[in-house]
Amino acid sequence: MSPTLILACIGLYFAALLAIAWRTSRDGSSASYYLGNKRSPWYVVAFGLIADTLSGVTFISVPGAVGKSSFSYLQVVLGYMAGYVVIAAVLLPLYYRMNLTSIYGYLRERFGPRSQKAGAVFFLLSRLLGAAARLYLTASVIQVFVFDAWKIPFWLSVSGIIALILLYTYRGGIKTLVWTDTFQSAFLLLGVVLTIGVIMQQLGLDFQGVWRAVIDSHYSKTFFWDWKAPDYFWKQFISGAFIAVVMTGLDQNSMQKNLSCPSLKDAQKNLYWFGLVVVLVNALFLGLGALLYLFASSKGIALPERSDQLFPMLALQHLGSFAAVAFILGLTAATFSSADSVLTSLTTSFCLDVVGMPDGANLESRRAVRLRHLTHISFAFLLLLVILGFRLFNSDAIIQVVLKMATYTYGPLLGLFALGMFTKWQVRDGWAPWVCVISPLLCWVLDRNSVRWMGGYQFGFELLMINGLITALLLRLVPARPLPSNFPTPTAR
């Protein structure tokens, strides 16, 4: 498939996104930017979360990682489903009861302004790094198969992608993103389904034959029971539940869309359905990965050095033009969905939590709107800088890098919220920023020395829970005063 045709597909896709943005951002206001005027249909939010949550990491890295880790990633995904149930039953009722725009406003009410700022800063760091890693992955693929042919440097191509994202998110915010993410979810899934169909045709298999080929292959091994290994089932499952809680329930990017639903009941339905869908969709991606390896083996095709390149290499060079178009549509959806909503959520948290802009009518003032626009643009520039930094540090399967970073950056958020929601103790607010830095450093030292100190034990994603526990224990060492009896809790009515 020629680079010109690939770029044409991307151009048409972007034109559709721009049309949606124009339609949804008319008469835009701060209320629509931050929470979509609280009118987002729950089923639209649920479907749109597919693209926002899975993004390019799932689209490229999960199928490629099957060759090394089989279906072990599904253990983490099953944990995700349990985590979404906890979010819907525990966190969402609290957020709606307190009528929050930024969820880190809870930390201000519970502990104080420095705790709020510490939580917000760790969210900003977590999401900026995660979004950059995801966008870096998909932008790198486009670079290899399109822009390198035209001798356009990576920094210029990724700058263009971010500029396009900035163009359709700048004004509409959440009101626009709810609908653009739905559009992108449809094309992301369409790219996978169509590619599977092409492989079926190439291998001469029907649905039953494909199912049997995948199940009978060694790639389909899902559950692992060596308790010392990082892929041990209970490590992966429990860690997956905690990752879902922190990367969705304690994450402004995901919660901002859920809080845009008209009611708590709608937001809960959204998460319950999404928990089921995310398992099915990830199983589909893993199945695609097995089929890609089986196809390459049957045709005698040499595997690429980096597993992330397997899907694009086969789709664009060996599966024919139809598969190439399907791949480009899915990849483009993954590319734009990797970063569009994060610019809005980073802007929201920075303005409300770090700067301390008051919620309500003051958000419509000229000063508040100007700050919102400037912050949105600034985070787009920061995203570009971090992506260029990732260019210097490559990884064979970047999904592992993204999840590993989450254990360090989301751990302090887990500790702060857990201490706040499940105890009645206050802490010294001024300690929070320091503890949130010390805890990840202690976890890094523990992770680096676990094999030597713990008889060969290797940490997986359970390091996230340890990080949160250390954060809570350190904050608890110097209590200040008990929680007021009338403060909202998850079980309050």
C-alpha cells in the first residue's frame, strides 16, 4: 500500500473527526468543556471508552506480545472487570454525592489543599507519560510506513498529529470527545474484525476452523501458576483489579467522561457494561495475535525484531490492500484516541486542582477561559516533548512499559484515596507531597533488589498495591485529627 494512499485514509478520517467536533462544539462553554453539560448518554460513553482505554497499545502491542507471553495478558484483563465493579459500586456514588468536576477535589475536602495538589500532580505525570507512550507507539508505525518514505522527520510528523488533535479538542472538550471517541471505537474494532476476516480467507478457514486453530496452538495458554514469576495468575488478576481502580476510578481522564452522564445510575450502567466489553475486546485482540503468528509461520514469513511491528508488517505488506486499509483505519483511530481526551482531562485537573480555579459560574469568566485555552495548548506541547523522549528509549512491547509506569505513578493516588475513604483519620496535609515522592522511590529500590532479597521473587503489577500501602502507612504515622462525623463516605446515603 502506497504512502500516499495511507495518508489519504488518515486525511478522510480526520475530516470526519473535525465534522463531529464542529457539530458538537457549537455554542461551547466551560460547562460543556468540563462535563458535557451533564447530558452524555451512558451507552455512548461506554462504547467510546473502548478507544480511550485500549488505544494503540492494545491495537499493536497486545497482538505482538502473544508470541512471547501467549494469552497471559487476559489474566490482567479479568482483573480489570472486577475493578470496574468496585469503581461503580464504591467510587462513583462518592463522586456524584460530592458533585465533583475534578475527582481530586475529594482530597482537598478530606485532607487539605496540598494533598489535592499532590494527587493532581501525580495524575498529570501518570497520564502525560501514559498518553505519550501510547501515541509514540502508533505514531512510530505511521512514521515507518508513511513519512520515512517521504523523508519527513519523526518530530515533524508527530507534531502534525498533535496539532490535528489539538484542532478538534480545543473548544469542545468532553462534549466533543464523548462522540469522537465513539466514532473511533467503531473504527478501531472494525480494523481488527476485517483483518481477522482477511486472515481467515488467506488460510482457507471458517469460524470454527479459526477457533480450533487458535485454541490448539501454544499461543492460547492463558493461566500461569508459578507463584515466583511475574505472570502468576493471582498476581496478574489482583493487580489488574487495582490497575483498573487507579487508572480508571482514580483517574480524572476516565472519570470526567463518567461524571458527564446525567445521573449516578447512568454512570454505573456505563461501567458495568464496559467491564464486560473490555474482556471480550481484549480476547479478540489476543486471538488476532495468535492468528498473525500462525499466518506468518504458514507462509514462511520471517518475524520482525520488535513484536510491535508484526501486525503492521503483515497488514501492510502481506495480507493485501483490503487488510491494509482496515489496519490503517484501526491504527488511525488508535492514534487519535491515544491523546485527544487526555488533553482535556489534564487541562481540567491543572486548572481546578493545581491553579485552584473555583468551580461554578467563575469558570465562564474571560480569565478562566483564557487560562483553559492556554493550558490546553501547553499540554499539547508537553505531550510532544515526552513523545520525543520516548523515541530515545525503545521497548519490544510497550504495553508492559505503560503498565509498569502505572505501578509507580498511580501508587500514591491509591494510598491517598484508600486512607481517605476507608479510615476516619486525618493526616498532616503538608506531608502529602513528600510521601508521594518517597513511596515510589522505596518501591523502585524494592523492585530492583527483590530477586536477591526475597529468594528469587520477581514483582509484577502487584507493586502498585505495595506502593499504595507504603503511601498510606507513611501518611498515617503522623495523624492530625479524626475525620468529621458528617463527611461524605462511600457508604453514606
